[in-house]
Amino acid sequence: MDTTREATNAGPRRVRRRRRNGRVARTTLLAGVFLLGGCAGDGPSALDPAGSGAARVANLWWLLFWISVAVFVEVMALLVWAMVFRRGRDTRVRHGQPLRFVAVAGAGLPLVILVAVYAAGLRDLAALGEAPGPRAPTIEVTGHKWWWEVRVPGIDGATANELHIPVGERVRVRLHTADVLHSFWVPQLMPKTDLIAGEVRETWLQAERAGRYRGQCAEYCGTQHAHMAFLVVAEPRADFEAWLARLGSTARQPETDAQRRGQQAFVQGTCAGCHAIRGTPADGRIGPDLSDVGSRWSIGAGAVPNDGGHLGGWIANPQTVKPGNNMPPQPVDAARLPDLVAYLQSLK
Ligand code: CUA
């Protein structure tokens, strides 16, 4: 009876197995494509370091990668050797037989490798934790849900989602959070540092070459965690000093009638309750300081590009652009909106 059932089921079972194998192969292929796809694009990569901090991490990553490759190749070679050359031999381990190979390759070698990798990791950890000298420039960064407030000690001004550093110099970055856990990460310059409530964390940034390096919050902090990006601009010392000077000076005055009307709408409307623009009566501290908003790379910490259309859309209803953020839809007169946009875009 059983034999008959087996005989009749053998065909369908083989088909089922073949189908299942096909599914597994397709899933594996798709997963591979997606994984590799994640590596493409122009996002910043920690394996393309532009500073000594990130270079340490990248070197450690490659060390681990090549060790893994070597172990994989060795294990595969042993597998092939066992399948091809030891096939059919009696490979039972006999009692009392010396297990030197197992002891060396299975315990000794991994121990040596793991201790060496651990030592390399400790060395890098110590190097990354070294504070920059007392004369190094300092920048204060505060994480908010979901943007970055940037200040420089001794300068009475602030900006958001962008900080500048002089090329080749170590800059101290002091990190605070206004609410929950965030993590400050510039993949091409420095590994992550968590922002912890009630604590001041410290890290440093250093870039070997001038450029714009994208940073990202690396600790899940709520619905808009992905839209908590920032930019580090590494530039010659003179440009860095010009940035410091701009940070300490008042915002540009309006030059056209539209800009003047926009400024009036800003300081008399609800905007001024949360935002500051230096040199105007607007001095709200809840949202980002907007004194240089026209020069920023994005609106909403990487949510949308900074252009007239997106800016108008953001002012009218920021909740459609970045749901959950603190800014409510604004009751702005439709006729005033273009003026407001013109004024804010002129703040460079
Ligand atoms: Cu802030 Cu994630």
C-alpha cells in the first residue's frame, strides 16, 4: 500500500520540489539585486572616507572583509577537498586519535584572529576618542525632532542643518539633544555619536579635502527620522571665517517691494512666534533660525529641495511635506505667500 502511494506521489513531489527550488533561487536572486542596489546611488559611503576618522573605520571594515574572505575560501577549499578526495573513505574520528587539525584550525586560529581584530578595534576606538586640541574651533549642535540646530560659542546667531569646517583642521563638535535620542553621523568623515538627553557628548570632524558631506541622524527618533539630514561644508580657512562672520551678523535687509511686504508679513504674522531672523523683531526660539534660510541646501532637513515652489508649499502646509513636524499649517493670505517666499529666498 505504502509503496504504491510512494510510487504515485513521486512525480508530483518532484515537481513540487523543483518549484520550491525555483522559488528559492528567484528569491535569493532578488534579495541579491536589492542588496547590491542599496550600494548604488550617490548617498555618502563610509567606505569612501574623506577624513582621518572615517578612514580608520573604513580600514577596519576592509580588514574584517578580507579576513572573512580568507576564512570563506579556506572552508570552501576544505569542503571541496573532503568531497572530491576523501569520498568513500572511512573518516570516522577514532577514540584517542590526535585532533591537532581541529585544535589548530578550529580553535587556535580563530582565537588569534579574533584577538587581533579586537586589538585593532580598541586601537581605533582610542584614536577616535582623542579630543582635538584646546585651540580647535568648537561647534554646538542640538538635535531636535527633526532638525539640527547649529551654534558657535561666543557668536549670537544660529543656523540649521548645515555646519562649516575648515579643511584639514580638527573641529570639536559638542552634541546636545532637545528631546529624544538622536545620532550624529557623517559617514565620510566620522562614525556615529549618540545624542543623549541631559548629557553633552563630544566628537570631532576633520576633512582632508574641501567638499560638501552629507550627514544623517542614525538613531531612530520618530516618524521623520529619515528626514533629519544635514550638511557639513569643508572649505578653506578664510571661507570658514566668513561663515562665522555671517553667523554673527544680522540678516540681509529686503531690497524689493515684494521682499519688504514679505518681511512685514513674517514679523507681524505667526512665523515670528517660532522663528528668529536676526536684525528683525522676529526672535522665536522654537523652530530653526531663518536668517540664512535662502542659502540652505534643503527645506525640512533634507525633506525637499529649497526652491520657491517647495518653500511656498512648506509654508502653506508643512504637514503634507513632513507629517508630524512641529509646524502647523499657516493661515497665510494667498496674496501674501509669494511675498513671503521672495523675502525668505533673499536671506542668503
Ligand atoms: Cu533624529 Cu533619528
